[in-house]
Amino acid sequence: MANYSQVMLMFGFAVVAMAPALIISRMISPRKRSNPVKFLPMECGQVPSGAGRTHFMMQYYAFILMFVVFDVMAIFLYAWGATLLELEKSTILPIIAFLGIMFGAMAYALNQSKRRDIW
Amino acid sequence: MFKDLITPQTANTFIGKLGDILVKAIDQPLGYAINWGRLWSLWPVHIETACCSVEFGAASSPRYDVERFGIIEAFGSLRQCDLVVVQGTITRKMAPRLRLVYDQMPEPKYVIAMGACAITGGLYFDSYNVLPGIDGILPVDVYVPGCPPRPETLIQGCILLQEKIKNMKAR
Amino acid sequence: MTAKLPPGLQLEKEDDKIMTLNVGPQHPGSGHMRLIIKVDGDFIVSCDPDPGYVHRGEEKMAEYRNYITNIPHLERPVIHDSCNILYPYVLGVEELLGLEVPERAKYIRVIAAELNRIVYTLYWLGIYGIFLGHSTMFMWPMGDRELAIDLLEKLTGARVTHSYFVPGGIRNDAPANFEDVCIRQVNYLEKRLRTYGDIFYDNPILIARTENTGILTREDAIRLGTTGTVLRASGVDFDIRTKEPYDVYDELDVHTNVLKNGDSYDRSKTPWLDMLESCNIIRQALEKMPKSGSVRVKLKPNPKGGDDEVYKRVESGRGSLGTYIVSRSKPEPYRLKMSVGSFRNLICLPYLLKGEKLGNMPAVYWSLNYWPVEADR
Amino acid sequence: MSDTDSRKQEETETKLVVEKQDDLPKFEKEQSNKITEKFGSKTEIAFVKPDRVRVNVKKEDILEVASFIRDELHYDHAESVTGIDFPTDKEIEVVYHLGSYTDPKLGRQVLSLATRAPREDVPNPGNDSTRLPSLRDIFYSVEFHERECFEMLGVFFEGHPDNRRLLLPEDWADLPPLRKDFKIKGR
Amino acid sequence: MSVIAPKFKLSYFIKSLTDNIFWIIVLLTLIGIPIIMIVLIFVDLPVHDGELVNPFLAFTMIFHPELAVPFLKSIIYSDFFKIAAFPGFGFAALLAAATIFAERKLLAKMQLRVGPFYCGKFEGILQLMGDGLKLISKEIIIPAKADKPLFWAAPVLFVATAAAFVALIPVAPGWVVADLDLGLIAVFAVIGFFPIITVISSWSANSKYPFIGGIRALHQMVSFEIPLILSLLGVTILTGTLSLSEIVHAQENYWLIVFLPIGAIVFFISMLAELERIPFDLPEAESEIVAGWLTEFSGMMYGLVQLGSYIKLYAFAGLFVVLFLGGWQGPMVVPPFPEEIITEGIQAGPITVQIAGLPIVSQEMLNGTLWFTLKTVAVIFFILIPRGVFPRIRIDMLLSIGWNKLIALAFVNMFIAVGLIYAGILGPGGIW
């Protein structure tokens, strides 16, 4: 398990190494806080109007839902793939059945994802 | 008696002196380094105001290639830019927007007034919708005359600005 | 009337899902104007163009200047197409004052106008490339454009603002070896233009991205009064150079490029075909041009037009440019109206963008061959 | 050619080739005759030049005449809409330049359809008597041109769906700039 | 601190440098040594050769030639060095910086330009330094309505996640920060953090363009993760392992790209999409949504995001090399360490110095690093080229490519791998 902690150590090292960049930048950069316009959201030279965060839905939301399902499927295939050399040849049959079901589901989902009236 | 020595005033003076010494020690090399970085990395904001933008575009073409001087053309957001090249006439409709763009940019920022119209109003001195130069709304660093200026002239203006940045306050 | 033309620009539905985006004036994809775009997710619900950021009152200023001093500021709206934008004005003044232009001047005018069309269209092509994220297609046309600019500089003495056409001819004669240099440069330019076809117009991603987007049908193109490349990409064979030839265009063999589909791809391809055609025209004109002769007639100072009006139009890279001059026996025009192609094409932007995806906005917008400074005047 | 240069030249050098054609061009004459046949005294043919015809109508009749021009004469789009201020006549003239893409015979032709609206000395754009019927339903292409005409001269087009400001700044509170009594700086 | 920096003069510069050194020494002695004392009370000293390395010993070791090499060696083989310098952050950041510069020059050459030229006298090699100094001395603007802690944290987290990705890439045999049994799964886990950070940063900015850009980035990264994961299934099936080091070992004779070209292509395309590079740079599409999710980042924040994305580029290129191009495998080109230095010592005139602990790093490691770096640079080159060749595509085209075409191709690739094994060409008994 020590190895996994090294990934976290690397993560922590990058945080420790990069945070000073922001702090130094904050220290040596000129600051003029007197102008409230500067801190408005950037909107192409217009005075901003409306909220930045709204109920905003891309029409491709279906793909994100599909990701939730098929990501798990993909990782499950790894468990099979990593041990394929040790398994008997007949074990491919349930996997093919599993993939068949998944393909069907995926085809249906892709079909539904093109319908603009739902999303 | 020791308490008398360390009063807030004396501590303040001491720290102030220390700060002064530090400033003298590190400000000059640091300031030089910062200014050097700034002058080689002028990113112009993407705002076209009038017809001089044609020549501004030509300045980044292969023949003139302002990227040699570290100037990247067509940069996306104004938050990452530090140079406003006012490309020509400023109309009354554009002026508040230009000022807003300038205000929203992070410090330090520089302004190049490109073309006769941006300097004095130029050919449009008597038009009802044109400002007589942008001095009234922006602090201009370098004036590049011409109607429109050739790309070489714009590049020379950028070099003048680099010379100016070299001698500027670093912060 | 088809369903694509709603009365006015109302929203289909008004709720909190709709986000208003101000595209411009500080926006890498807007140019000198602002588009108020309402998006519902990835789809544009409505688009309201807001031009006028470079409105400089050219028409009002023209009423205070006489026919000669109007020339420099009337070409400023399109400085990289300054010969063509002056062309209808000069033709109109010539008709008002009753001037006959020498033959050599007419040919040189045509050459200058066609070269200028190449200069303009290459600039347009560069911007179209960078709008689609193709930065090489910005740099190559920008670099090759300098060759045509060099030719024009040799001819007129100025880099972009030429003020070359004057009532009664052209300002000065062509330099001695102009013909040789011109034919050489034009041949090279044509070779380069054909390579653009390989790297840009045949690019599978570009085709997939711009085909069938922003379709302007033939009926709509006529009804909306579009002009120039937009009109010809929609299948209407209309080019003022062939329909109402001015100067010596009737003696040259001008081929009109007409494409059928009217989508963004066709609209972006027509200017490129026009450039190739321009190379052809220049070669023909150089061949037929009288080798010597006067290039302008003398004007008396402060010429006055009669109690008359004149409407002249020419074909430029952006479409038909018309100039309407009302004269009331004074050295200054009583009213001068420039009917410019960009302003006429702007009207179809709301109709084209409605229902398009946001990613198509730059492709459709700039395929209209639109130069905001000209539209604002 | 600069002024100082030309001033040195004698007036005799000026070459004036004035060839006023006495016989009117045939095709254009036919066009104008069709309009006069249909509407009689309602319309006035101002001039018939090569490729150019100008028709003056009253503002009450303009919709009718425009529909006739579109349907019978096959002019299908407007190239420009020009407003001209005539302070001496107390009128503002609006000229529509009409062209045709569909009829190949009309490729050279531009028909000017002119009408006049009353002018007020103290304009209040949109709320005064300077009004004209909008041709937007007949020629779609006039939409932006009429908006421009509205803000530049203060002519309100009735029936236009979108009579908003187009080119001028949002805070413009002066006279409409293309009126003759609007003087620009230093002139 | 507001002093005019006047024209640069060497004498002033040297004077201020000496001033600096003086003050650094003074401050270190006055403040640093007491702090070290206090630290030493609480912290256990490292052990080297059965001895506690106290400061005295450490200084002795540095200046003693016989002790310096083992000491250096023990530092190099420590975890901290791995994380901070060689296979870890320092190496990646160096390659990333070189990539930024190379990209600008390469793009310029493709567009018949020169690119950065005058900064640093020779071909603009100091351009990046200039950009970095500019960015670090630039004001950072935090929008008033933004979610400030998240907005501050996002760039740092982005770099840190990219660094965690780098930690998994083996550079040479044994030279990897974290050699995991399930390395490939860990890679997918780390990749899964990028969309989250993107969405966090774009949401916290509270502005419209970053918001749209963030949502686009989410769609794009999430959709291309599935083809990315599935395209690597063939690698796992053929090698029978999930550890990246073992996958490299398995490619001793044949690179996997020979058997799985389709998988390599699918992985390369998904990689471009995950990296947000043209033609898939939709989250930063300039002409549509100003700079996408980077719109509100200013100054060093933008610099950090750029650094992070190029570190990510290096990591992906390294992953491609490890999985398909045989990692560090390659013919031995580094000459072996001269034996006589170990046995006889260095002869400097009359003196013969026997240095223990040489060689510091093995021949295999140097060779592996060389080949890995060469292959990675080649892959980075191929990642950079499309920027000058292709226009940007549209989000719906991107999604349909990802879901319809690439996933299908990834399954084709998987069945090719299974078929190779079951036909007996590869696997136990085959040519593997």
C-alpha cells in the first residue's frame, strides 16, 4: 500500500511546490483594488448582466448519463482481461453475452440521446 | 527600562529600516528581472475598434511576424492580456466599452494608440460620432501615427514601448 | 413565406434556461460588432446583431466636402478594398459631371480593382481560418496577401489606402515595368491559391463542420436581398460585372461562380473561386490594355454637378456596392448614400443563426463575407 | 488630383462630354408605362434614364404601388433605402432602390421608388407626424435599411416589427444626424 | 516596495547582489540556525551507513570525496528525489516547458514564420522565462462573485493532479515514483479527476463563458474516457497484467503497436481530446467562447493551468510510449561504465583516488531514460502537429465520433487481442 501513498505524496508535493508561485505572485504584483469594475465577470466589454450560474442544460446530457453506466462496464472488462491468459477458452461466452446486452443498451441510449425533445 | 526601549514606535522604526534595507537590496535586481519579463511578453487584447485592425492583423503575418518580439496575436481573454492596441477610430458607442475592457484588465497594462484617428480623431475630426483621440479615456503610452500605420511602424511602436517598460516602475 | 422567416425576432420560449451571451465587441470571434445571442444549451434561440461600433458618419461628412475631397474618407470603411469602394462613387461623379474616361485608365482601374479584391478576400480568408481554429490558414493568406499589396503599392504608391481612382480616370499612370511584375506575381498567387484548396477546402474536418450549416435557400437569399458571394453561393447567378458591366468589363471574359447549396461551405468557397477568376481577369486585362495613352481628364476646380441624381453600383468582394448621389448644383453632394454589401448581408444573420449550434456561430457569421466597418460606415 | 493642381489649368481643358439622350430608352419606357397605365395620376415618373427609372408616389399609395412592382414587374429586393431631408419643402423623401435577381431582363435595371413624409422642425422620432408605411412585408430586405433610416432621419415606419436603434449609440439624444439642421463640429 | 528600477547597470547589479548575499547570510544565521536547532530537537535524523546524519556529518560527507558519492547516491535513490526531481515533477516540468517553446517554434515554422526570436539573443530561447516572469508579476484578479477558495485552489489542484499522473509513468527500469500493481486502473482514476477540477474552476468563476467552457470540457473529457479505457483493454489482454512496468517488460521483443494498431490510433485520438488540443480544443474555443474555462484566470493562475496542461501532455505521451511503443526498451547505446575506475580508481597524477559506490546510476537506467525520452519527444511532436493542420470541430461531432466510432473501434481492437491469444499466435506458446 506504500506505493499508493507515493501518488498522494507526489500530489502533495505539487501543491506545496506550486502554491508559493501564487503567493509570490500575490506579493510582487501590483494591486489596485480601487476599481470595482475590474472584479465584475468578464463579458466581452459589456457591463455584465444576468447570473453566471444558471439552470443550463446542454443537449448532450444523455452522454454523461451513459458514461456513468458504461464506465463501470469498461472497468469490469479489465478484471476479465487481466486474467484472460489463465482462464479457459469457454469463459469468453458469458463475456460475449454480457457485451451483447451492453451493446443493445448502448445502441438504445445513443438512439435516445439524439432526441432533442427530451433533453 | 528594557520596556522603554521596545515601544511600538521604535519597533516600527526598526522594522521600517530593515524593510528599507531589504528593498534596496532586492528591489533593483527584482525590478529589472520583472521589467525584462514584461517587455518580452506583451500580449495584446483582442479588441478591434476600427479599420487599423487590418494592419494590426498584417503585423502578425509571416512577413512582419510580431511574435519575434514575444507579442502573440489573437489572444482570447482580456484577463490574460497586458497591452491595448487601440486600432483606429473610437466612436461614442465604442468608448465606454473600450474603457471597460481597459478597466477589467489586470495590472500592469499598457496602451498603444494606433493610427491618426486614435491620436486626434484624424480624418474624422468633424464627425458627430467620433472622439477626438483617446487621451480622454485611456492613459496612452505610445502613439503610432499613420493612417493606417504600416506594420513596420506598429512594430517600432512596440519596441518604443519595450524601451519605456525598461525604465518603468516595476510595481 | 417559409418558416425560416418569422415576424421580427422574438424568442420561441422565454425561461430561465436561456442564457444571453454578448459576443463582442471584445471577443475573438466578433470583430467590430456585437451579437446578442441567446442560447438554450448548445442551440442558439435568437441572435440580434448590434452593429454601429465604427459608425463614423461618412454620409453626413460627405455633405460638407466637395467631390474631390470626399475621396480619402469614403475609402476608409474598407481600407483593404479601397479601390472597389471608391469605384461607384467615382463612376457616379463622372456621370454627374459628364466626364469621359480614357481607355487605358479604364483597364488600369479594372486591374487595380481585381487586385484589391484579392487583397480583401485573402484577408477575409485568413480571418475565416482563425475563426475555425485553423491558425495556419490565418498565416498563409496573410503572407501571400503582401504580394498583391506590393503590386498595388507599386501601382498607387500607398499600402492600403490608395485614393487611386479619381473622377475622370486614375491618379497616376502605371510604372514602366508594371505589366511584367504583375503577370509574374499573379501567376504565383494563383499557384498559391490552389494550394489553399488542398489544405483548407478539402480538409475533411472543415467540410464536416461547415456543410449543411446555416443554409440559405435560393428563395430566402433573393427575398432577403443578399448580395455578392452569399447570393451566388445560394444558386443565384448575379454578378454586376456581367449583368451591368461598368468600365471595360464587357470586353473581358468574366466567369461567374455559382454554387448551389447555400451552406457555410459554399459561402466560404465562392470567394476563393472568385479570387481565381480575378487572376484570370487581370491576365486578360493586361493583355488587352493599351500600352500608352492618357490616364485622366483634367477637371476644373470645385466641379459642380447639376440638379440631378445618380445611382451607380459595382461588384466588390463583399457584394454589390451602390452609391446614390443627389446633387443640387453645388460643389458638395446634397446627399450621398452608400449602399454597401456588408450591410445588406447582415440582415440574414439572425435568420441563419436561429436554431444553429453555438459552435457554428463563427463559421456562419464570417461566411457572410461581412466587414463590420463597412456596414457601419 | 488635388485642387491646387487643377486650379492652374484653364477651364478650356475640361472635357465635358454631355450627351443627353433625347430619345428615351425603350425597355425602361415600357416599364414606366406599365406603372402609369395601372395607377394613372397617382404616380409620377420623375425620370427615365438608361437602366434607371424613378417613380414618385404619395405615401398613401406606396404599399399598392410596391406590391404591383413586386408582383407584375418582378422586382424582388430592395438594394437600399435612402432618406433625404428637404427642410425648404418641409418634407423628408425616402427612396427605395429596387432591383431584381429572378428576371434576367431586369439585371441592369434599378427602379427608384420615392415617397415623401412630412417633416417637423422639432422632431420627436417615433411620436411625431413623420411617418411612412413600412415596405417590410413586401420587400423583406428593407428591414435593417428602414431601421437605419429611422434613426438617421427620424422617419417612423408603421408596421415595421423592429423599429429600434441600429447604428447610433444607445444614449443618443440629439437630432437625427442626417437632418440638414444637425450641424457637425466646426462647420 | 516601490522603487523605480532604473536602467540596468552592472555595477549596481553586483552591488545589490552582494547586498543580498550579505543579508541572506545575516538572516540565515540569526533566524535559520535557531530554527534548525528547534527542528533538530523534534525530528529524527536520517540514517546513512549506520550513522545518524547530523549536520556536521552531512557537511563532512559533501566535502569528502569518498563519502560524497554514496551520500549523493542515497539522496538520488530516496523517495523525495524521485518525487521532486527525476522521474517526477522536475523532469516533467522541464519537458513541459521545452514543449511549450518547441510548440511555438514549430507552429511558426509550419506557418512560414520565425516565431519567438529576439528574446534571449539566440532564437528566442529565453522567451518562456520572459513569459513566466511576466505572469508571476501580473496581478491576479478574483471576480467579486466568485467562490474564492475554490477559484484559488483550482489551478494548483490542476497541476497537482497532472503531477500525480506523472507519478505513475515508469521512465526506466525501477525508476518510477509509484510502481503499482494496478497502475493502469490508477491512471484511469487520476484522469477522472481532470473533469472535476475543470468543472469546479468554471463553476467557481461565476461567469458565463467559463461556465459554458466547463460544461463542454465535462462532456468532452467524460465521453472520451470510455474509448480511452476500452482502447487499452487489448494491452491488458495481451500482457495479462495491469502494472505499467510489467507491460513494458512484456514488450521486450515486439512493441504492442505492431499487434494493436487500431487501439493505438483510438488511444491517440482520445488522448488529443483529453488534452483539449486542436482539433478538440472546444473547451477553449476562442472564436466561440472567449477562452472557455480559462477566461477568468489571470496572471500566475493562467500560467499554472498552462504548466499543468503541458505536464499532462507529457504524461499522456509517456503513457502512450509505455503502452504501445515499448517504454524504455531499446538497443543498448550508452557505453558501459568504465570498469577500471571502480577497480583501480581515478589516477590524477601521483594520487589515486578510490571512490566507493560508483557507478551512481546503472547503464540500463541511462539507456532506458534515453530511449524513453526520445520516444516521448517523438510522440509529443505528433501531438503538436495537428494544431497547424486541422480546424476545430464541433461539440456534437466530437461526441458522435467518441461514442459511435471510437468505441466501436475500441471493441474491434479488443476482439483482435482476444483473437490473437485464442489463435495461439500470442500468449503462452506463441511468439510472445
